[in-house]
Amino acid sequence: MKPPPFAYFSPTRIEEVLRLLETLENVKLLAGGQSLMPMLNLRFVLPDQIIDLNGIDELAFIREQENKIIIGAMTRQRSMERSELLARKLPLVAKALRHVGHIQTRNRGTVGGSLCQLDPSAELLAVARAHDALIECVSAEGRRTVPVADFAASFMAPAIKQNELVSAVSIIPWTGRCGYGFHEFSRRHGDFALAGGIALLQVDDVDRIVRASLTAFGISYAPTRLDLGERMLLGEIPSERLFARVADSCKGLATLNDAFATSEYRNDVARAMVFRALLAAAHDAKSVRRLK
């Protein structure tokens, strides 16, 4: 199929994008295009205007600022995969990127495009949720920061205004004896995950868990933090028995029910993925040196 007719704009500065967003209606932003182009061809979306962000170099960067890692919205997933800074400071990003599409799509796909697409199975969105990331948005009215927990308005609809542009995502890395686990299940590598689990654990000198982050994704319209499971982990020594009980906190959380899997099946898969992520994080935490 062919996309519907649309007017095309190719700005080179953020200010140009913001002026266009103030004046145009029924507009879509083109980042990597790995999701938007198929949706256009299938006519799932019918914009009158498209603004191409690929000429805006100031949106493509990875940098460390004070205690945060800031990633520009137009940073390619392949650049993130190759980043020594991310591998050292945010190991979970590197683990997740191995599951994002294929090398060909990662060469074009961007972090901002992935976040704004808000696919329930999106790995980078789930990582952002696990790390309590902040989404930076800019408009002609100024800048504001949106916690990733508040970023999803509804199914595949971000909580940003019509005249806003996502400019970056910022994450505070964990320090100390930390471990990172990421597991997902898909029918083939690179396919959308039916469900996945992410675990971050920090342990003290006697291996007791002093901080935990636990996230399930692919089960609802947005990644779900398992608050009960996180509380169950604190103060405990990692064990398979403990992790099995914690993984049960996924029960009843799945709401997605589609042609690919029922909510009950996604729930069972999520439980297994969370359990495996916890095992991986615990092994990681015991084997890594203190991160500075």
C-alpha cells in the first residue's frame, strides 16, 4: 500500500520545528520512521503534514551531566548500542538494545521515536520506566520535564501537548554493588515481545538487597512497576524461593488481550521473565565491582 498524501517539512533547527507545530494541524513527527512509515503505508495514521526531524543534529547526543546521563531524542539506537558511556553507566540499556528489532532497524530507530510510539512491548520505554527516567519536552512556551511514570496518557498516546517536541531523556545511574537483569519472550528474535521483565538490584556488603526496581512490560498499555515485589525484596538475601514469590506479584496485572496472546498467557510469561530477570540481576550484583 501507499501512504496518504501529505505536506513534507524538513527543518534543521529545533526553533523551526516549534514554529511549525504552532501553526500546523494534524501533524506527525518523523524520527527514525521504523514505526511511522509502516503505519502510513497501512493507513493506520492519516496526517496532513509530516515534519522530518532527521536534519536536526542538536537532538542527537549522549552526554554525562553532573549525576545524570542525558540522551538526545534523535540519538540512533545503534549509537546507544556502541556507546562506551552507556555500557559503563547504564548496563541495562545495552542488555535491552540486543532485543530491539535488528541491526538494520537500530541503525535508523531513535530513542525519542521509541518513547513517543509507546508500544506496550517497547524495550527502551520499559528501561526508562525501570530507571525512573525523566522525559524532557520543549515547546514555544518553554521547557518542561515529565516523569516517565506519567508519560503514557493511554494506549500508544504520550502525555505531550500538540505543540511539544520530546528533546531528550535523562537517567540517573545506580551506583554501588548493582545487578541488572533483562528478559523477554518473543516468537522470533527481533519480534515484538509478548511480555518481558526487568530487574535492578543493589546489595550491601553481606549481599542483602537494599534497593530494587522491578518492571513488567508487554502486559498493559505501559510498562508496569511491581511495587509490591520491590517491597518484598528489600532487606532479603537473594534466593530462588524469594524470587519465585516476588514474581507472583505479576498476577492479575495483564490487561492486553489480542490476536497474539491472551492476558492470562501474557501474565504467565511476564511472571517467568521477571523471575529470570531477578536471577540475572542477583548474579550480576555478586560479580560486579562497585560502580563509581
